[in-house]
Amino acid sequence: MRAIYDQTVQLKILLDHYDRTNREKMIEEIKKLLNARQAQLALLSGKRSDEDKAWGEKITALNQKIDVALENIKQDIVKDMHHLNKTKKVIKKYRNPYQGPTKDGMFLDKKE
């Protein structure tokens, strides 16, 4: 349980120092830590001692903070995706202004 706790603390520290400029690198590090922690969790036996229960409570408390941080990162990514899609639409509209409906309802015949 101590190894899982240590990995959870490392994950929390990494999330506390999250930087948008190195987002891809940070996400890769987060994935590595989550996968390593998941492998450790799979090795746990069914019976728990009082010490393991105490470690489990500490891990659960950290997990709640980690979940909030991961949700914030997810929202940040979603916001960037919406911004990118909006930018694409604006660029498309700029490059071809007569495509689609006009604001004033005027019809432009494409044939001359």
C-alpha cells in the first residue's frame, strides 16, 4: 500500500504543477503514473490490515483532489477544442464568404 500511496502523491504533485504549454508531455507523464498505480492496485490481496486501511483512507483523500484536477484539465482541453473548431469555421467563412446563408437573407446567384 505504501508504493500505491507514493505513486498517488507523485501524481498529485504532477497535477499541482500542470502547465498548459507542455500539456502533451504532462498528459503522457500522468498516463504513466496512472498505469503504474493501476498495476500496483491489481496486485493487492483481498485481506487488509489496519495499517493498509489507514493507507487506503489517505489514498482516497488524495484521489478526490486528483479527480478534481483531472476534471479541470479535461475542461481545459474541451475549451481549447471548441475554440479550435470556432476558429476553423471563421477561417472557412473568411475564405469563402458567399457560401451558405447570408446575414441579410439576400440570395447571390453563382452563375453569371
